[in-house]
Amino acid sequence: MPLSQLEKNAALVVIDLQHGIVALPTVHPSADIVAKCAALARAFREKNHPVVLVNVVEAAPGRTDAPKHPFPTDPRFAELVPELEAAPSDMRVSKQRWGAFQTTDLDAQLRAKGITQIVLVGIATSIGIESTARYASELGYDVVLVTDAMTDLVASAHENSINTIFPRIGETTSTEELLKAVG
């Protein structure tokens, strides 16, 4: 479903646009995704809509079938990319799980500002973005997913999220359409 409206209490949530993540091999060029997310962040700030910058700072605990890789110790790995032009007014969330809500204060920060709608962008579509979108939907937020402002490490995972999961938990839109809605 395309974006029906941008609510007055909307926040842009930018997932994992940090040096260590944007350096990974992605389906769509990370530089293009960063540029679109930066443009959206500027537009949201200009209209006094909150911007939330999320980064991952530690690997989630637990056993998996997939091989575990040690979390990078280089502090630059978790630093947000400068193109986002982080502002003092931006909310910051550092996470240790795939999604931005679990074990963080994101929900409390959003509710304190009266946010009812979250707009999701970033990397990776099937991991951080989908996990955050699912949790946001369960918490009762209206969820908007800007599908051309996100990418993944695996093409089939990206497509599954966009074509199968996202239409069931929110509205999908493009950067161009969202910029028009922001004004």
C-alpha cells in the first residue's frame, strides 16, 4: 500500500548507517542508500519532525546455526556516517539486537514526543529494518517503509521483506514520494 499520509507526529528512524555496515557488500550501492537517507533526514529536520539515528554496538547473544563472527573492536565500526549530518536534536539509539526496540529506550523516547508513525530506512532490509518494523507494528505505531532507501546483503531476503512482509505491517513508499509528503 502506498503512503496514505505523513502524520504530524511522524519520526524518521535511520537503521545502522554506520561505517562498519555501509562497508559491507550490499544488493544496492550503500552510497545511494546513504544519500537518500541523508536527504530524508534533512527534510524531516527542516519540518521539525524527529530523526532517530540507530547504530549497532554489539552482537546479540545466543547460539545460531550461522557461523558467529566476533564483533569488530574498531570503534569506527559503530560510528554513524558523516553524510547523515547528525544534529543535536536527533535521538540516538545504540542497540545490541537486530531491531531498534528490544533492550533499548526507543519506545519511551518516541512516546515522550507523542510519535505515532515511524518511517524506516537504512541497512539491512531483512535484519534491522524488518525487525524494527515488526516490533513497531506490534507496539501500535503506524509504520512506513521507504523501499528505495534501504538495502540488504542478500537480494532474495531484500525482496522477501519488501514484497511479502512489509505490505502486511505497514505502508511502502519511495524517497521521492516521502519528500513530497514532508513538503
